[in-house]
Amino acid sequence: MKNTLSDTMLLAIGLLAAALITGCGSDDDHAHDGTSTVTVTSIAPGSGASGTTGTPESGTPPADVSPHPGPPAGSGLINANPDDYRSGGSVDGDVAFVSPTGNVWCRLGKEQYTAGCQAKTAPIPAGADCRGSAEYPASMLSRGFVLSGETVTPSCFNQGVFTSPERKPLPYGYTITDNGYTCTSRESGVTCTTPSGEHGFVLSMQEARAF
């Protein structure tokens, strides 16, 4: 009788332990099987061009950044008036423009995730997470870069983050500066740089490269 009782108790303990292990595994599975849809699908820190790319820092870039100097003499570039490109026509609006082809959309705002460019047709930038989701498959994502101070983040987007209702093109050969960021429109694509002028990106139908 004692052996039978002991065997029964051991069996019960074993079943309880198995149930606890199964329960923990189930909770862990549920914690990872949901796909979060975000506006910006970013990258792991340190991907892309060494020392210039990564996940944008929290908070907002400094508001009092020194303006990037205009195009060098003899460059053939023309300075565009940023006030002509302010979203909504407000003096406080962000500078926003599109490339002459309408493929690249850019915004030069102060707040987090308001500075950068995105293009519907462009290569996937090196290091960007463009896997998409069931709701937003990879084929629907636009590709581009987020600017935050001196940080350039290759990204994919499921929304128009840098779009503007004005759709005002920046002609080829023109450059525009606001909040320390400078973008130049060329037939080869749009080039934007950080306040120091040392980092940035090139974005076009053929190229998506951080530097």
C-alpha cells in the first residue's frame, strides 16, 4: 500500500511540474507572436556606414543648431529660400519638398522623426529592417533615412512620414537648409547632410546610401 501511495504522489508531482513548464512556454510564445506595426521600421545600432548610422537617439535634436553653409563658390548650386517650402505656408512649418520626379519626399523638421527622406522606389538601405508585416508587406514599404542630429538611420516606412500636401518640387541644382540639415536636388538623386556636413545620405531610384 505504501509503495502504491508513493507511486501515486510521484506521478501527481510529475504531472504538476509538466503543466507548469508548459504554461511558461505558452506565455513566452504569446509574448512574441504578435507583430507590431510602427511608422518607422528601424535598424540595429551600428549598422550601415561606420560611426554615422544607428537608431535615432531619444528626445529631439538641439533646436539651436548652426546653419549649414550654403553651396561652395563655383558649385553651380542655387540656394532655395526655405520659407518657400514651409509646410502649410506657416513660418513655423517644417521645410518639406519632393524631388522633381515625385519619387523622393523630404522634410527638415526639429522634432524626432520629422527630418529625413523616403522614396517609394529605391533600393533597401543597408542595415534597414524592411521585412514588413501581414498588414504592411515589404513591397508596400517606402525606403529612406531618418536624420537626428548627427545620426543617420536607414529605415523603411509604412506611412508617409516626410510627405507634405504641398508636393512642392526642389528643382535639380538647388539646395535648401533648415534646422541645420541641408538637402541638394540633383538628377542623380537627393543628398542630405547633418548639421556638421560630415554625415548624410544619397537617395534615388537607383541608390540608398548613408555616409
